[in-house]
Amino acid sequence: MNFILTSVIALGAIALISSVVLYLVSKKFAVNEDPRIGTVSELLPGANCGGCGFAGCSGMACALVAGADKGSIEGLRCPVGGDEVMEKIADTLGMAASSSEPLVAVVRCNGTCDNRPRIAEYDGLHTCAAVNSTSAGETECGYGCLGCGDCVSVCQFDAIRMNPETSLPEVDEEKCTSCGACVKACPRTIIELRKKGPKDHRVYVQCVNKDKGAVAKKSCSVACIGCGKCEKVCQFDAITIENNLSYIDFNKCSVCTKCVDECPTGAIVKTNFTIEKKAEVEA
């Protein structure tokens, strides 16, 4: 009986000492969360897409509060919430919101079945990542879209779909939040975030093939051949040729479309431009 009583007293003493130790440790190492973090987290859309550069909305909230403490939240932006959400957050933190021109995902490949004939048949795991790591794909172009839809799988906003006729992804501009998930998912980096542009007008090179002209043209009829004609006609220094490939800087481009008319292969495209009807010649 004495043995049982002694054991109970000993266990009780150990439990009491342990609880006191845990209490003291919790007080010493306690991390007090700034209540503003929770407030900012509630204002964020909760998509946790990573488009802001952080692992999730909670990480973005912490960065915004930390930035506010330092006097600036410049460079921090939620692509999903856009300017509206950022203005609310800025008001909450007592900061000035900086607006930025909206971006949209652009597919820089026009390698349709007609433009880029298939020369092989892939039989394996149907993902772009798998195809890219094991082969050049089903065409001669080792740079273009692989057509498996990895970008579609990662899009949380139903903004991308695969066109069954062209086997290329198409972006719904109205749904795209420019989160960048599709950009990260593409193993060949053919998807790029570009400015929507004035009246949603955009001009860009729809090709990423870095092979020399003849080789690129052989693999795809609308490939960029790096001839430099677009660079010469551009009056705004917006076009550069590097590694046999033309690139248009959307920060400098005035969307004048002269380069589109000059391109001999049709590799440069313009979007959301109205088709002008030719005036009828009076007899």
C-alpha cells in the first residue's frame, strides 16, 4: 500500500514539475503574431498559387506587414487580387498602394499540326515534364510545345485549355490572373507573362526556337529564323536578336505592328486587333 501511494505521489510530482517547466518555456520562447497579419490574410484571395513569389497567402501577408514596418510595400503584389485587393491592404496598413499594369499569360509557340508535322509517336507517361526529360517530343522542334497540358493541370482558375485541333494551349484572358503557375509548369518555358497592353493589344514573337534559320524553318514553317528584319524596322529599340531568336520587349514596344508585317515567316503575331475592312473601290 505504501509502495502504491509513493508511486502516485512521485508521478504527481513529476507531472507538476513538467507542467511548470513547459509553462516557463512557452513564456520564454513565445512568438507573438502581429494581429495585422491575420487581417491582411483575410483580405487576400486565399488562392495560395505562389504567383506573388511566396509559398502561400500567409507568407505574402507576413511580407506585407514586414514591408509596412519598414515603410514600403513596393514590389509586393497579389496577381490574383490585383490592384483592388492591394489598395485595400495598403489602406489597412496605412501605406500607399502602387498600381501596376496587368499581365496575362502568353503561349509563345504556334507549332500546330499543320505548321509542325509529327515525325514520331511518343508512348509513355503523358506529361510535358516526362516527354521533355526523355525525348525531343513528336516533332523535329526541340523547343516547342509538347501538348500534354501540364499548364492546364496546374491552373486553378480554368484559364487555360488545350485546343484539340492544334494541340496547343490557349489562354482565356478574362480568367487569367497572371499567377505564373503555368509559366513554372512548362518545361520548355514557352509560356510568358506579358503586359496586356493598351486596349489589350499585344505584339510578340510566337516562337522560342534557337536553332539557326534553315534548321528552325525545316522543323516549323512559322519559326523565327533570326533574320533581323523586325529589329531593323523597329523604331523603338524594342526588338533584339539573340541565339538566332527575336524577342520583343513589351516595356518598349509601342504595338505599331510594323514588325508583324515585316516578318517573312509569320513568327510575330498581334492579338486583339480589329480586322480592318478594305475600302471598296468605286467604279
